[in-house]
Amino acid sequence: MILTELWRFPVKSMRGSRARQLAVDARGLHLDRHWMLVDSQGRFLTQRQLPRMALLNTRLDGERLTLWVNDGEPLRVESPADGPLLDVRVWRDACRARGVDPAVDAWLSDFLQTGCRLVCLPPEQVRAVDPDYARGGEQVGFADGFPFLLISQASLDDLNARLDEPVPMQRFRPNLVVEGCAPYAEDAWKRLRIGGMVFHVVKPCSRCIIPTIDPATAQRDAEPLRTLGAYRRRDNQVWFGQNLLHEGPGLLEEGMPVEVLA
């Protein structure tokens, strides 16, 4: 098996970008889900509430974030080290985040037609992985719960063979895509080596409505969750992909071998 796609999503629930090579730090891929949108109460916002977030492109030049929509003018985001600290929430987690730029907040609020604020997770703030799954104090950025999401290409191919209209992998927003295994083989994996890095497969991913949002149009449909629910439903949840924890920092690169250790 090999790692065929490597994706980073700088802003939670906005579009990501594919990379040939990325560094891995304590939180996962460097600057993955480092920024997110919050409402006036500090609660996180995603495509679940705001489907138009699917139209927002992101790019990183070093550590500088740029946002844009289609052919619109790019908006360069400065993340000052002395921005105001705010109390924010991601699901049940409460942490402190740093406000970025009122002008960026105004631009995003206008595009999304709701008041919102862009925040980032300062390096000194630690958001811990759920202790029910953590192995040794692992942390995560603003991802829902875990540093990495992995899906095999074979699993998507099997799903698309059941759909009238195939969907791209990015409907499911994985960080890691692997090829060379049977469909849903990842369900049975416990421990992996990708290149020189070791990962623990700790929890299957239960899917919300985000995969039903077309990233090209921000329009919702019943698929692919309707079809997935016919054969991937358990405990009243639909499961697709696996959440991973990693052992220490490292480097990931497309084309690296993937080995199942357990």
C-alpha cells in the first residue's frame, strides 16, 4: 500500500489543499485546522450551519493564510501574536483562541451572511484529544476530535460503484488517502507505519451532513449518506473512514509506503 493523497485544511470546514509533502507536529499536519470561525458566543461554525463555507478556498504561504472565493480577489490574513484572547468551544471542549483581524471578520461575515469571527489556536494553548481514546496526552488543533482522518481509495471506489453520480474523496475531507488494499480494510487496522511514522487507528469516523454538501456549489443532497446508510450504519451512525493518532513529529510525503503493523 502507498499514501496517494495528503490534504491539509488550514481553516476548519473551508476547502483544503493537497500537498506533496507536509511536516507533522504535536497537533497533526502542521497548521491543519489551525484557524476556525466562531459565532458571537465563541461557538465553532462549520458547513453544518453555513454550507457556503464550502466555497471558501484556503492557501498557506509559509504560515500566512490567504482566503478567496472562485475568481475573487485574495484576502491575506495576518495572525498577530498579540491578538485578543477569546473563550471558544469545539463541541464539548473549551479553550482559548486568538482573534485575527476585524477586517477579515467583516469580509467573512458579509460572504456568509452571518456574524462570525476568525480565530487561531496559539502555540501555548493545548486542546487535548478525548481521554477515552488518547494514549499519552495527545493534542489536536480545531479538528472535530483527532489529528488525522484516513480513508482508502478502495472504500470510496466501492461507494461510488453504488451511486448514480460518483462523489470525489474531498466530500469526506480526509488528511490521508491510501491505495492498495481491499474496500474498508481500514476498519480492521489498529496500528500503521507510513514512511517513518507510526499511527494508531483509534476510532471509526461517524459522518455528519457535510458529505452531502457539494463543494463546488454548496448545495445539499441526500447522497452519499443515503447510500452509505444502507450498508455502513451501526448504532444509528453512518461510518466511513478512520481517525488516527500519531507517535511524535515527522514528515509525510505522497508515495510513501503504508504498512499495517497490527
